[in-house]
Amino acid sequence: MEVNQMMINKAFKFRIYPNQAQSILINKTIGCSRFVFNHFLSLWDHAYKETGKGLTYGTCSAKLPAMKKEFVWLK
């Protein structure tokens, strides 16, 4: 006997109303995330073109502390 199971996803949407200080912090956080993502995407692309393999999560996460020292505003 075959049992068909259907997966149901449920989502909630919330509206936030940050004050000015919170809004600045949110924008800084998103900007840092974008910078780090683009930096590692560039490194991954370069590694892929050179070797045919991308970078692993471990390789990228090991480079984060040095990146935080180089770019103090990432802390």
C-alpha cells in the first residue's frame, strides 16, 4: 500500500517599524553581509576558474577573522 504525503509550508509575515537608530543598524548589517558575500563570491569564482573547483565553507569561514582585522568596520 502506497501512502502519498503532501508537504505543507506555512509562513508568517510581520511588518516592523524600526526607529532611526535601529534602521541605521539594520542597513549597516545588510551592507556588511552584502560585502562579505560579494568578496567570497569573487574568491570562489577565481578559484573555480583556476582549479575547476570552488571554495568550501571551511575555507571561507577560516578567512573571516583576517577579513575582520583588515576591515575594522565588519566587527
